[in-house]
Amino acid sequence: MRTSINKKLIGSFVVGTFFALALLGWSLVTIEGLLNTMNKMETLSSRVDKTNAMNFNIQKLIKISDEYMLTGDIKKRDEFDRLITELADILAVLGRQKGDERWDEKSEKVREEVTKLSEMVVEIMFIDKPIGNEKATELMRKVSVLGERLIKDIERFNHIASEDRDGLAIVASRMAERTRLMVYTFPVVGLILLSVLYVYLKRYISRPLMELYRGAERVSRGDYTHPVIIKTGDELEHLASGFNKMADALKEREEKLLSLLKVVEKVNRELISATEYKSRFLSNVSHELKTPLTHILGFSELLKLEESDRLSGAAKSYVDNIYRSGKSLLKLIEDILQVTRTTVEDIAPDRREFSIRNTINRIVARLRPLSDSKGQTIRVEIERDVNTITADEGMVAQIIGNLLDNAVKFTPQGGTITTRARRERRGNMDTLTVSVTDTGIGIKPEVKERIFELFEIGEKGIVREYEGLGIGLALARKLVEYHGGQIWCESEVGKGSTFEFYIPLERIDTSQ
């Protein structure tokens, strides 16, 4: 029959609680009995002391009465008052103390006799001339007889209290022995119970859990050869069985995964080889296209310069179209070359000092004829503390040039393009932040997340209206990341876009 962990824990708790309560109850009963006995002994001791004091005061009262009868000294009255007051206090204390029937009977008799004696002594005390006074002599005789009888009653009274006290002392001694035994026994029994509980829990709970923990460590290291063996007859045994099955399943899946990884690694190597082959092929083709295209541009420019007088208006227009188309095609080829280069090679920026102000102005001057032909306005806003920076001038120029090319391309007639450059502190580094804002067609939110991907040209419906292969922004992001910076876009359809990037600076010069 299997016993669950819950039942084992509850059983251990119940057994331990039962023994603890039993020991605690026995201790409380013993201590309470001892305290009650001690209180009774204290009361009986008080009775013995009070009866002794009463006996002494009565003897002294009789003696002083004899002296007063012989001398008639009225100064004895002060002692009469004091002794009678003390006797009254003793009687009051004894009257508040209740005992058994025998004690109560004796106590009542003694109080009556003491009261009567006190009254007779007071009567004697107020006789001014007691010497030879028959009344005083008779009263004194009665006081003496009553006093002797009262002293004997008080002695018996005292004897009763002493016997009771001695009996309780024996009982208290026995209880003290039991209390001492309890004080020694309680910790010993507690330690035994704790030891038994510790051994039980260690055998059936702690040790199996540690075995499971060590098994989990072995599995984490890839060791599936040592199963976890637990024989406790509870959930831990079921858990160990399930753990072993899980380890067997993991071993089988690991073997399958290793086989699959080998296949994936082989395919990955083939894909990398294919990608490198395609990139190199594209680079070689671009180089081969660039050479004849450069000749076409050169010949068309010579044709315009040297044969312009002999060309008709239509021929001049054809030559201009050849030249512009060649320039656009050359830029596309250069972008493709740059993309293939950044894809295949790990390029590090060639950081040198240069004037970012001059670079921006040079790019704007290159694009101004095209923007003027569309009636666009290009603004340049460079803060005064931005001039010389340390970065890769070619890469930075290509980033800004690509952003401005797109702005001019996607901004309609009469639009405005604004280029801003400023210095910013980001964390613990200086950065150059450049933004290009246009009043163009804008970008839809669902497209904005993809525009920095290679060959992504935004909305497919605008392909025929605007030229481009979707290389410029992807290349710009790559070059910004080479510098350790970041580029992003904010746009609203129909109102324009803002492309902004920052790059960390090794040094920035504020000189003008």
C-alpha cells in the first residue's frame, strides 16, 4: 500500500503535536499544582505567624494589666491602645483567611474570646485608681483566667496551622521532584522526537529529492546513463519514474536533433556559399556594367560639348536624356556595388577629421539643379557648434546623399526639403544627429517598418511613378550601424517624412 507524501507529513505533524501537547499538559498540571501548594503554604505560614503574634500580644496585655493594677500608672494606657490595635489588625487578617471547617470553628471562637478580653482590658484601663479597687481586682482575675484559656486555644490554633503547613510542605516537595523530572525529561523527549522526525523525513523526503536534483544535474550535462532510483512508495517514486522516462525521451530527441543539426549545417554552408557566389557575381556584373556606362556618359558629354552646334534641338534633347539616364543608371550600379561589398566584406569605417558642414553643402549643391527643376526649396540648418567631426567621410556623405536623393525624388513640385545637423549628448557620448525632412507623399505605417530592408521600395503601386530598386535606405542603415549609430523614420501620409540618424563622435570641434 502506497502512502502519499502529504499523509507522511501530516502523520509526522500529528504524532509530534500529540507528544508535545501531552508533555505540555503534564507540565502545566504539575506546575499549577506546585504553585497552588506554595500559595497554601504561604497562607498557613501567615496563620502561624499571626497566631504567634496574637499569643505574644495577649501575654503582654495581661502583664501590662497586672502592672497597671499594682501601680495605677496611666501611662500604661498608651501600651494598652497599641496592643489592642495590633490584636484588632491580627483578627481582621485571620477573619479574611478561610480554611477548613475545623479551622473556621477555632478561628471564630478565638476571635470572640480576644474581643471579650480586649473589652475587659479596656474597662480596667479606664478605672482611674485601680489599686485596692474591688471591681478592678475582679476584672483582673477574669482577665487572667480568660487570658490563660485563650493562650491555650491559640496554641492549639497555631498547632493546627503548623500541622497543615508541614503536610503541604511534604506535598510540595513531591511536586518539586516531579517538576524537576519534567524539566529534565521535556528536552530529552523533544530531542528524541526531533531526531526520529529528522531521520524519517531525510529517508523518505530529503534524500529522494537530492537524488532527483543530482539526476537533473546529470541530465543537464548530457549524461543519460544513470537513472534515478527511488523506492519510497509515494509521489516521489512516481516522479522518479516519470523523470527517467523524460530523460530517455530527451536522449532520443537529442540524437535526432544532432542528426538534424548536421543536415542544417550542411545546408547552411551551401547557402552561404551560394550567397557569396551570388554577391560576387552581382559585384562582377556591376563592375562590367560600370565600365561601358562610364564610356557612354563620357561620349555623350563630349558630344554635347563638341558637336552641340551641329546637333538639332531634338538631337540635343536625346543626348541630354542619354546623359541623365546614364547618370541614374550609374548611381544604381554604384549602390549595388556598395551593397554587395557590405554584404560580403566586414568593413570598418575609415575615421578621419572632415567638415560636416562642407560635406552637407556639397551634397545640396549637387542636388540643387534637380530640385530647382521641380520648383523645390532646399534648406540647410546646421547649428553653430557643429563643424569638424571624426568619422568616415565617404560613408557619412553617402548616408546624407541617399536621404536627400529620396527626399527630392518623393517631394512633389513646389515642396520643401530641410536638412538639419546638431550636436547631442546621448548617455556618456557626443553624437552628431542629422535629419532630412520633406513635404512629400509620406509613408503608410504598415510600410514604414520595412523601408530599411534591402530591395524594399515601399508601396508597390508607386513603382512605375518613382525610380529606384530599394537600395538607398538599406545601405544608409548599414553605414550608420558601421559607425555604431541608429537611423529611424517618422512620417504621415500626404504630409511628408523625416529621416533622422545619429552617429557617435570621437571628437567634435566648435571652432567656426
